[in-house]
Amino acid sequence: VTLTVPGLRGQPAASLSIEATATTLTLTAWGRAIWSCVLRGAIDPNTASMSAEDGVAMLPILKFSARKAGARRWGGFIKPIGEDS
């Protein structure tokens, strides 16, 4: 999946990382948690990999992949939840 988070504008791609559990992703910049989400299904975090690259207008592009921990369809990747400002 490819993620772009507008709040990351200006952060260098090399400072970003994604930490995964079976049901959540946490995005870190400079080692600090700055964004997280709940997944629509479970993944195997041992198969997770990510890359980050600098995007247009200083908006980093994050690519994340992991194997699903089940066969059912998710109907999306991230559960819709409220936004904390």
C-alpha cells in the first residue's frame, strides 16, 4: 500500500519509519510516533517491509507491504476513525 500523510510535509524520507503490530501501523519521524492507524484486518508483522521516498511538494511517499494473517477480504486497508488535531 502507498501512504501519503499531509501532516508529514517537509519531513525527509530518511527520517521516517513504520512500526507494525498485527492490527496497527505507527509512523515515526526521527524516532517519535507521529501518526497511527488501525488496520481493517490482521497482518503478519514479521513479513512487514517499508520504504520511503521524497515526493512532490516535499510530501514523503511511504510504501508498506505485509502478508495478511487470514484469507478474508478486508474491503480497504485502514479503518475509518476520527482525526486528532
